[in-house]
Amino acid sequence: MLRPIKTVHTIVWAFFAGCILWLPLLAWQRYYDRAMVVIGIVLVEVAILGASGLQCPLTRVAARYTRDRRENFDIYLPLWLARYNKIIFGTLFVAGLAITVARWRGWLP
């Protein structure tokens, strides 16, 4: 049962990571309507994580099927990426927000 959970978790993670990486590209191309949709999607994820104690709900489900508690026990990511995931992608999201606002306001060419 752990493998399907890890697979789904990895797919969900890839979707949200993709949204975060796509955000500055959308802003740079002045697709602000699409950027706002992506921002909304990521903020829903942030709300879900916040409501779950800063932990993906799938982590709790996966924990039922193993005693392993390494940072990547519930997802197919390298250990270093699973360990620093929130820091890396949180920083990239904030940077993407800053680029979006700066382009929209005309502060960046």
C-alpha cells in the first residue's frame, strides 16, 4: 500500500513544484491572469499544509504502512530534496510572487 501512496504523493508534489517554477515564467511573459491562477493553486496547497500542521495529509496516511520516518519515506524524492523541500520551494514561491508583482507594477522591464 505504501508504493501507491508514494506515487500519488510524488505526482501531487510535482504538480505543485511545477506551478511554483512556472510562476515567474508566466509573470515574465506578462500572463498575469494565468499567474494569478497559479498563485491561487499554490495558496490552496499552503492552506492545506497549514491546516495539517505543515505536513502533507498523505504523510500521515503513508505513516500507517511503515516505521521508516526519513524525510522521504512517503515520497519518491532524494533525501536532501525531501528534507529542504519547504525551504527551497517556499523561497522560490516568494521570489515568483515578487517577480509577478514587480512585472505587473512595471518595476521590471
